[in-house]
Amino acid sequence: MQPTYLPWLGYFSLIASADMFVFLDTVQFEKRSWQQRNRIKGPNGPLWLTVPVLSKGRYEQRIDEVEIDPDARFAEKHAASLTNAYGKAPQFQVWASRLFPVLRAGHRRLADLDVALVEAVCAGLDISTPVLRSSALAATGRRDELLAAICVELGATRYLSAAGSAGYLMPGNALERAGIDVAFSDFRHPVYPQRHGDFLSHLSVVDALFMAGDETASLIRDGSLFMPAPA
């Protein structure tokens, strides 16, 4: 999966369900995508948190090349937004102490920040799946060919895919040709107590962490379901 900024619960379902998780950081960066932003729930509804990056004249850069704008001081702004939205949540202090130091660590590259935050969440929830980055591998190619090359390099026999990849992982794809089974995530989003009105799903994982704390691991596990690829 591409490195994502404070991703949703389903992202962590993929990590927890795998024997090895690869951050796909060698594909093209998409501005205003989940790679650099996510949603939280504020007093007035959903609120975007966006990491400002340097993109002018850098249209073809890969995710692992993207630099955070050093002049934007986003970390304190995001910490303030999270505190305003969740400061009175039952598990805010515990998880703010785990995540805010990562936010404020001064990462120069977006992928480094995204990966560090995901790793901090996994550590706090005892998700021990080994992780690595595609930029550390020799695999090359595009789309399904790249995925197949990564799986072959790591000796994988089964690929767990996000549902959104179904469009180009149809029968006859490179994974199938390499003899690698494909299963698609069918994550069932849990409902848990939230602040600020009616329940909203598919928010950043921080929404569950600040409300449910370490029980978020159970929410992830209970919602995890994988379906075989269509024949």
C-alpha cells in the first residue's frame, strides 16, 4: 500500500492480516491524495488535515522523493486541530503522547512521516507485522507488474489487496501469471462511540484511537475480512 497520512482503520487491517507489509513508495505522488492528508471529526463535522509539500515543478516525483514544506509549520497546526477536536476524548492524552512527538520530529520527506506515524500506531496496538519500503527492494515495473515483482522478490504466495485495486487486478494480471493468489479486503467498518454528533465512518485512525484507545486493535481485528479474487 502507498504510504498514507494517518490512514483509516482498514489500512491497519491489511497490515495486521499480512505476514509482511510493503509501503509502496516508488510510485508517482498524487497531490491532494490520501498520501498527504486525511479526515478527522471536528465540532462542526469532518475536517481535513493536509501535510503541505513542495510540488512546484516536481510533477513526476515519486512518493519517496516528496519533501514537506519546511516553512509551513504544519505539525503544530495539526496538533492544535487534533486537540481541539479530541482534547476531551477518553484516550486523548495516551495517544497524543505517542503521536505528537512523531508529528513534531521534523521529518523532511513525506513518506518518512507517513511511515513513522503508521509504525507508531502499530507499536501502540501491538501489531507486529514486519514492514519495509519498496524503495529498499530491487523490484521494478508498473501497476500489477510492480506488485508481482515485489511478491516474487519476497517469496510471497498470496497478495492481500485493498478493494480499490480490483480494477486492474482482474483475471490474467501479472500476479496470477506469477502464480500468486490474490484476496481482496472487505473491511467491515466498526461503529464505536464518537464525539460531535452522529457517527461518521472512514475517518483517520486517530478518531478511533482517541475514543477507544488500545481497544482499537479489537475493532480492526473484528472488521477484517478478505474475499478471494473473482475467477
